[in-house]
Amino acid sequence: MANALVSIQIIPKTKNGEDVIPYVDAAIEVIEQAGVKYQVNPLETTMEGELTELFQTIEKMNEKMVALGCPSIISQVKVVYKPDGVSMDALTEKYR
């Protein structure tokens, strides 16, 4: 069972002030390639998995932004860590 939920809002600075949505799409693709469970929300994306793996995924997301030409990136991150297990479904089931 997963021991962490990590929500990330990635805000890349683009070279020429381009729309950031294609960059955010590329960041979400990095999450998809990592194979972790995730949910895209309007202002952030939440991932579920092992804390170390999720932090590595965030690092890869930032590296992808640099590879796409972004001179800097802000990553706003929220973490829920529970060694005996945590899930998005368990935290939100009463709202569904």
C-alpha cells in the first residue's frame, strides 16, 4: 500500500511568456510515465505512492521543464505521509 500522497502545482517560467499549459501537459506526462496513480485537478495534480518515488517524479518533472527551455520553475508541493498506508480514495470517499 502507498505511504504518501503528494500534490504538485508546477509553474514553469517560459522563455518568451508562452502559454504554460503545454508545459504542464508535459509535466503530467512525466507522472504518467512514472506509472504512479495520479489525479489531475484544476490547480494541482495529486500522486499516490511511495514517498521516495514521488519525490523522484517531481525531480524528473522539473528536469523536463528545463529540457523544454524553461529558465526556472516553481513547484508547490503538499505531502501526506502515513507509513501504514494512505490513499486518495480513502481520504475522499465520503465526498463521492
